[in-house]
Amino acid sequence: MRLVFDAEACVGHGRCYALAPELFDADDQGHCVVLVEVVDAAQADRARQAVNNCPEEAIRLDP
């Protein structure tokens, strides 16, 4: 699976990097930075949790 991020939709709530710090980080303004684009099976649940908790739907998982 691949994480896809829409930087223009992100306003920096920080839920993604709070829930999955191994997959996401923050830039200087608190907006999401994707650390891992290709998610393996061990990371899939954490990635889904971050995707499902993004208020702006700025991240998604593609097969």
C-alpha cells in the first residue's frame, strides 16, 4: 500500500504524526511530512488509523 498526501488540504492538526510517528512527522509549521510512502503489512493498521483520523482527509492509502 502507498500513502498519498495532499499538502494543500493539511492544516496541521497533527493526528497523523501523533498516531503513527514512524510513518509521519511535522514540518516547521506543524503540517504533515510523510516519512514512509510504501507501507508494509506491519505498518498497515497504524497507517489506516492515521488516515481515518485526519479531519481534512489529507492522507489516504492506495493499494
